[in-house]
Amino acid sequence: MTKGFEKKVLRILFVFGIATFINLVRKPPLKDWLIIFLLKSYIASILDNVLVKKGYLKYPVNLFKTFDISVLFSYLLFPVSCIYFNQLTSKSSNLGIFIKALLFSAPSALAEDWLEKNTKLISYKKSWTSIHSFFSIATTFIMVRYLMGVIRKLSKKQTENTQ
């Protein structure tokens, strides 16, 4: 595939990510969704950066040439999917959260695997596989979900103490 095709795919994903983000944050509570978005972006960028520096992943074609990581994935698509995951698991049990994390991770890992095999948007190095991606994606979904639970509890306690 040509570099032009890959840039078009990135642009389409960018527009999709922005549109989805705007739609997701329209549902209250906006503050929670923004915190989730930023938490997921932060965690994803650190993880992505470590994996690139250690030589497990490479992003030969990127929208932003100054970054070694996939800015689109780490700062938009992954955080948007995490907002949606948190919205769908807000009333779920621990088992439900775990199962939904696995269900949410599968399409991302499959899409990444397809992109790795059919484009130059991502390339797996060393022993990295889509299974590694699947489990790292699921782990970060769960991590952000529970961090948000802690943040909500602390915020509620703080609000109760100031009244």
C-alpha cells in the first residue's frame, strides 16, 4: 500500500475520533469523561513510548513526524474508546468490567494486527504480537476504570467533608 493510502486512513481515523469524542462527552458527567480521556492518554503515551524505545513497536507512517509514537492512537482513539468503556461499565460488577475490557480490547487488537500486516502504520518488532497488544489494551482499560473509581470516591469524600 502507498504512503498516500496510509495517510488517508490516518485522516479518516482522526475525523472519526474527533466526531466520536464530541458525541461521547455530551453525556454527563463531562468532568469524568475528560479525566478518563486525559488519564488514558497519559498512560497510553507512556506505555507506547516505552514499547517504541525498547524496540517492540515502530510507527513508520505517522500524522505527526516529530513523534515516535502513534499520536492518533495514544491521544485520541484509545482514550475515546476508554470513555465509551467507562460509560458502559458504570454499573457493572467486577466480573462485568473484566469481561467488557476483554470485549473492548479484541477489536482494537484485531484492527492493529490487520494494520500491522497490511500497512506501514505500525510494525511489530522483536517478539511483540497482537496478543501482547490485546492484553496491554485490556490492562489499561481496567487500570483507568479502577483509577476513576478511586477518584470518584475521593471526590465524593472531599465534597462531604466540605459541606
